[in-house]
Amino acid sequence: MFTHEFLLIALAIMYLVLYLPALLNPKRFSKAMKNLLGDENTVRILGAIMLIVSMIFLSAQYKFSSDWATIIPILGWLIFIKGIAFVWWPKMTKKVWKKMGNETTVSLISLLAIVIAVALCYVAKELLPGYEIIAG
């Protein structure tokens, strides 16, 4: 079973791997994303992967709590909604990328994602020490 700390740090590493190159070369990243999102089948496969990742998060904790551990179900449900959107409306992602895929927006989103990755690591290490999931 996954711990909250593991899930948050894994997501932070994924954000760093995806968005650090986008921050360093936004023009190339924008072009690559345009090519990737141009194929509906690829977008649907990405959506299916997001649904699997969301199920991992939601299997760890699907209920909202009153402490910092509530970040797990929030992230799980957001990833689930994004996965559903990718599977059901793959053309929408292409339209959204046409509007938001310029270099400035890619740089800002990349910077924001890197800040979120650092924040996720902080929450995992400082605010949830020893917090473990007990499944029955």
C-alpha cells in the first residue's frame, strides 16, 4: 500500500521531470505538445493513464479529512476529472492547447508546476511525518 508521503513525492518528481524541460525550452515543449495532442488516440491513452493514477491516489484515501492528508483525495479527484476529460473529449485538449500553448504561458505554467512540486515535497516531509495509511 502507498503512503501519503510516497504519493506526494512521486507526483512532485513527475512534475519536475515533465515541467523542468518545459521551463528551459518552452518553444520546443509547446511544439512537442501540439504534435502529441494532435492525435486523438494518444490523448485518450493519456486519459486512461491519468485514470489509473487517480485510482491509486483515491485508493490510498478517498475521504476528505481535517488535516493536511486531505491533499491526497483532492489531487486524486482532480486527476480523475482531467482523465475523464481526456478520454471523453480529446478534441477539447487540442483547442485548449491552441489558446494556451504559447511560450509565455508554457513558461508560467512550468514555473507554477515546479513551485507546486516543491510544495508537495514540503507537505510530504514536514506536515505529514509518519502519516501512514492503514487499510483493512
